[in-house]
Amino acid sequence: MTLVVFRLHFRYLFSMIQVAVGIIMKNGEVLLCQRHQQARYGLKWEFPGGKVETEEETNACLRRELHEELAIDAVVGDLYHQQHALYPDSGTFDVFYYIVPAFTGELVNHVFESCEWVPIQNLDRYDILEGNRDVVQKLMNEYAKIPSQND
């Protein structure tokens, strides 16, 4: 009985949700997207992407999500970072971060409060979703020396 109660209250420990995320880079900047105010973790900034569907590859998921969310056809590059993220109110996530070095189409925001191109060295100035903070630090350590074209 105790195990059943534990499983009911802590279901997120027993199933991991896979998520594919795109680090879209252009001219020394990266695209950040802000969640809607009414959404869970409202107004936090994150990288675009979404949940992997059954039997879907993570890079195919990312292409699909970026097309749905931003109306772009992404060139999905190499896996840059992978991590587990735990949100007690929503679950355990296995997050795959891919570099997106290029895309075609005009970027159109379909789902976010706003989107901004941000110089990599300025990423820490944004209220980043907790699950994205490790990869933000990694990006800043590895890429912040590359000047954006706005500098």
C-alpha cells in the first residue's frame, strides 16, 4: 500500500518525458522564447522545442516543433547537451539540446509571449527556465567570446 501511495504522489519519478530543444544560432546570437504569462512557469525564457512523440526520433521532433512553433524549417545539427530535469509539479524530463545552425523560412511566433535574438554573452540577463540554466552556462562558457554582429 505504501508503494502505491508513493507512486501516486510521485508519478514523475517513474516516467521520463523526452524533450528536444533547439539552440538556434545566427550571427553570434541565439533565439530565446518567452512563455506566455498564463502558462506554467509564465514569462520564463527558454529555448524552443517540445515533447518527443511515441517512436519519434529527437531530431525529427525538433524539426516538427520548430515548424509548428516558429514556422521555420530547421537544419538540426549535432547534439550539444543532454540532461535530466526534474520539476516536482510536472515531471522528470530527459532533455536533448541540439544546435540549429541554419533554417529556412520567415520566423513567425505562433506560441510564445515573445521571441528575441540575444547575444550569447547576455543570456544570463534573462529569467531563464531553471531546466535550461546549465546549457545557458555551457553556451556562455564556450561561445561568449564570439562577437555578435550587433556589437
